[in-house]
Amino acid sequence: MRNKIVAGNWKMNLSFNEAQELVDELLDRLEEQEDLKCEVILCPPFPYLELLTDFEFDVQLYNVGAQNCAAYEKGAYTGEVSPSMLKSLDVDYCIVGHSERRKYFNETDAMLAEKVNRLVENEMSPIFCVGELLEERESNRHLEVVRQQVEQGLFHLNAEAFGKVLIAYEPVWAIGTGKTATPDQAQEMHAFIRDLVRKKYGDKVADKIRILYGGSCNAGNATAVFSQPDVDGGLIGGASLKAEDFVSICIQASQL
């Protein structure tokens, strides 16, 4: 049985003091849960990574992920942050290809494949995001869009490297809109992705990989979405900025 994961993507939010207050409250609430079975990952903005890894070392209640990384190992790339830099801060995960990066920063599948390569080389786990636009779903092209994203971004990896990857399905039309894919819609896409993996890498890899749902997932709908057989947790946006809501989602994930 695959252990559920709840990952919080803080995006570009919070001052340093606000981030510290959120971590303090999260720790208090997480420490109250004696039987929390899900894996928790917190993905703050770059300036707050060391704050979270310092806490992580002391309490070991969560893992830390970055929200992005460079496609390069080092060099004259002003403003970029390499996976090796992240690894030196004890960061174990990194979100790759979030729809906001694809849309606002024109990140291509080829570029994302290189980011995945650099992360795997540094023994980090990519949280690789895929998902369709509203018009792509309405024109019944959503499966083909996601298939292309998975194949071009990940399927160049060998089975061992692919085993380090988490996939996050985020229907773009449901991100920050308050809309959420129905449990059946989420399950359909997650099962489709797992079947792609099965055809490429076989049963063992497909049964092990964890596929998260992202897209306005919150404390009110987490159980319904996470209870689907191929949904292995969530990549949480806005609700991850509210300690009570985020921990509620973690509790719900642990009960499934």
C-alpha cells in the first residue's frame, strides 16, 4: 500500500516573520498528532528554505521541498538556483513544471526534462506537475496533453531514476479558482497516468509511484479526492498557508 503524501506549496507568499509564525503553528499542531501516517512536505519560497530545514532537523515531522530549480548545475546564470545548492541545504524535493511556471515563464517539456535530470543527479526527488487547460479538457484533449507532458518530461529516465519521481496532476482550470476536479475526474486522470507508467516501466514501478492531486484541494474535499484508489495525496496551494486547514488535510490523508 502506498503511503499518502501531503505537500504544501506556499508559492510567493509570506514575509520571513509570517513564515516563521506559520512553521511554529504547524509544528505545534503536527506534534499533537501522535499517529500521523502521511508524509508531509513543505515547499516555501527560496529565502525560507534554511528556516524550514533547520526546524526539520530538530523535529523530523516533515520534509522540505523547493518550488523550482535551474536546469543547469552551475555557471553564469544570474538569479538561478541549482539543485546542488538546494541539496547543500538538505532539501530533498523540488516542484518541477508547475502550471504557473509553464504559463508565466514559458517552461517547455525539454527544459523540464533537464531540470528533472539535474535533480536526480543530486539525489533529489522531483515533484513533476502535469495538467490540462480548461479548453483542452472541454475539447476532450486532456488525456493526450497529460500523456505528452509525462512522456516528454519523464520517460527518458531509466526505471531506477524514475523511481525517485512524484507526479502531481493539477488541472490548470482548478488552480486558485475554487473549482476542483470531481473525485471521478481525478481518479480517471491518475489511473491514466499510472497506466502510462505501467506500459513504460512495468507493474512494480507503476504500483509504487505516488501521484498527487493539486487544484484547489482543501480541508473540505481532501477525503473525497484522496479516497480514490490511484490518488496518493495532494499538492496543496492556498490551504497550506493556514496551519489548521493544512494539518486537517494531513489528518484526513492519514485516515485513508
